[in-house]
Amino acid sequence: MGHVIQTNQLVKQFGREKAVDSISLAITEGEVYGFLGPNGAGKTTTIRMLLGLMKPTSGSIHIFNQDLNKERIGILKHVGSLVENPSYYPHLTAKENLEAIRKIYRVPKSRIGEVLEVVRLQDVANKKVKEFSLGMKQRLGIAIALLHQPKLLILDEPTNGLDPSGIIEIRNLIKRLPEEFGMTVLISSHLLSEIDQIATSVGIISEGKMIFQDSIEKLREHAQQSVVLRVSDSIEASQALLIRGINAESQDGCVYLHENSDEHVAQAIRMLVQDGYAVYRAEEEKRSLEDIFLQMTKGNAL
């Protein structure tokens, strides 16, 4: 499968500050790509450039293998987006809002019922939008973005400000789109816990720079388990293990074993006992993906 979005050394500079610094995105057809980073990292600026709302300082953007700079109108006919807050008329119903947009897109009237069903708002089609919950408004925003049957959907922080049930609604909706409609989805967020449950691939941006881009499985591989031994003298015990070729370090009064197969753990404990150290407890400790994300975005090595 080819790339739906491909950017090469994308830069956006405001004065002396680079909001986006040499970003090279690669998003494959049919995937949910999680675009992650702390607030202010450059996610929205990148998305605005992808949608032609902002011109890059340098670099190139190709969507559907076409140059956005040369084929902007043709490309954007096949792109749906929800950036920040959705636009709608609060005094109109959901159906009336969609009808107003439908006339612009010139799509069949039947699309209104179809998209309301996709976002599960068919039962409130004739309710005024000002009476909607925040989650319902977000779903209506996604319905508007889906009206012209886009091949690519770009969502900027779609769960911002939602309660847990609203977040679950949006999450379940996004997960269905590639499988049911063959759509590619780019979703930005500052919450790894959200992206972890939706995305197939992840790009992590920090201070305008891309610091990680790969599958969600590759990111999970960084969350390796360590075995923690509570022993009588952690500093001397870790040194004794190192002398014998066991990869260990002392931290917070414990010995951490970084080679954690059953054989290595049993061998380390046997050596410590033979050397006269008391081993009080052996535990597994696993870094969460959230820990990995925080460490990456603070500029620390993994």
C-alpha cells in the first residue's frame, strides 16, 4: 500500500522560531496514524499545513501522491477534517446543519442519513445543536467531515474536553472508519493513553521535531520489563553481579536486572545467595507507554 500523506523536511517558521522543524511524515493507506506530542509541540501547525490553511516555510507535502502546492483543490476534495472546535449553526438541527454543508459539497441528500447513522446521531437528527452535549457536537463535526465521502480524515484533538463516555464514543467511531469505509485517519492528541487504544502507527513530535515514527507495536517494545531484587546491600550486590557478567544496576536501594529471562534471574539470585547477600523479594517492573512518552518528549534517551 502506498502513502496517503508524505511530507519531506517540512518547516514552518514564525520569525526566528521554528514551530515545525524538518518533519517527515509517512502515513500509509488504511491506517489510523496517531500524531502525538505535548501542547505547543507543533501538531496543529503541521495539520494546518496539510490542509493548505498555512504555507510551509520550506519542505514538501504530498497527499495521494500529488503535490499539495500544485494540486490543492483537487486533493482537498477527498479530505475531511475537524480542526479544533467544529463549525455548526447552534439554532439549527443536526439535519439542517448537514443540509447546509451538503449544498456546498453538492452530494446526494441520502448522505445526510448515512453520516448521521455512522456517527450514531440518527435519533437526534431533528434536535437543535445548541441542546447537544459536547460529545454529540464532536460527532456532528465528524459527520460534517464525512459528508463528501473523503478518503482521508484529519482530526485535531477530537476528544479534548470530553467526559469519559464522550471519549469512548469518539474512540469507537474512529476505530470503525478504516475497516468499514476504507478511510485513512490522522488523529492528533497529547494523550498517549488515547492514541494507544486507536492507532496502528504513531508519530511523536516534541518542540517541532519528530522524535519517533513507527508502529504502535514498536513503541510498546520500548516498555521493556525489568526485574527488581530487594537485597541486603544493593550497591555491593549489583557490583558483585557486574563482576560476574550479569547486567545489573543499583537504584533506590534495589538491584535492577535488565536481562530478565527466567534463567538470568535464577542465576543472579543464586550468585547473590552464594556470596552471602540476603534476597528479600523479586518483582517485575514494567515502564508504561506513558512513561516512555514523557521520557521521549523531555528529551531523555530511552
